[in-house]
Amino acid sequence: MNSYLLIPFLPLAAFLINILFGRKYLKENSHWVSILAVAGSWIVSVITLPDVLSGKVINEDLYSWIVSGEFKVSVGFLIDQLTAVMLIVVTTCSTLIHIYSVGYMQGDKGYYRFFAYLSLFTFCMLMLVMANNFLQLYFGWEGVGLCSYFLIGYYFDKKSASDAGKKAFI
């Protein structure tokens, strides 16, 4: 397995772990899963950067999603120089936001859910940045919008928060 695949899939794994096991098992420690996953993505991004800056371009299809005659849509990743720099920016900001959120969300009843949403947001942003076709880029964009809705409307029991979440999604 190529190590660059860990960049988007570590935050996705953190989302799944927190959503599935956060309430019952992780509770107030769910932030560790998310922070370690996003920091791991940052480390792999930093490791990937020198190769890409030296001129190597990674453009790899993982699998064909839709094939109809000559029409083909694949799921894959493109990492060129611009993408590599954006990966550093996204994973750095996301790691810092995750760390800050530990203190900000302390004692919240849905602590695990917040970190799950934040990890999913990071995954979607990385999918948007690393997409090697427009359809995948679109799904990343829509995922970022959906996660923005989840995060802005996190306190869904407050009318103002749920209204703001709806506005962000639309």
C-alpha cells in the first residue's frame, strides 16, 4: 500500500471509530483518536512533500467506479506540487483545530460526536484537495458542505444553531 493513501483515510478511520465506539467506550478520550489520525496525516503529508517537490507527480486510480463504453469514472488521487502544499496546509490547520477543540468542547455531552464530525470534515477536505477528477472533487466539495452543516448545527437543540446549519448547507 502506498503511504499517501493514509493521508485521507486516517481521518476517515477516526470518524468511523468515534461514531461507532465513541459514546460507549471512548467518551472523553475520543479526541485522541481524531488528533492522532489527523497528526498522522500531517506526518505522511510532510514525508510526501520532498518527493513531489523534486518533480514526482502521483496520479493513481484506485478503482474504476463507473464504466460505460468509452466513458470511465475512477476513484483516485492526484498529488502534484500544489496539492502537496495544500495537504500540508489542510492537515496543519486541522491538527491545530483538533487540539484547540479539546479544551473548547470539554465536558460537552456529545464530545465524541463533535470529534467524529471534525474528522469527517478533514477527510472530505482532503478528498477535495487530492481528487484526480471532477466528480470526485464534487463529492469532496459536497462532503465539506455536509460536515459544515453538522458542525455549525452541532447544538441542534438551539434554534439559532439549527437555523445557521441550514443556511450553511443551502
